[in-house]
Amino acid sequence: MDEKAQLSAEMILLIGAMLVIVIVAGGFIISITGSVAGNITQVIDVAKDSTIGRM
């Protein structure tokens, strides 16, 4: 009976560690996505201003 309790505790610990890894990775992905979106927006604004300036 004691081995089952230890196995259960280890599974809970493993699932908790995996959850932390997923949350941290998600934070990095959201940060990178926001950075890329900001860069794309900046490039589009510069191209728009350049095109309007040529008219």
C-alpha cells in the first residue's frame, strides 16, 4: 500500500513540474510573438509613410 502512495506522489510531482515547464514556455512564446508583431507593425508603418510620401 505504501508503494502506491509513493507512486501517486511522484506522479503528482511529475505533472506539476510539466505544468511549470509549459507555463514558462508559454510566457516566452507570448513574449516572442508580441515582439514579432511589433516589428511587423513598425515595418508596415514605415512602408505606408514612405508610399504616402512618394505621392
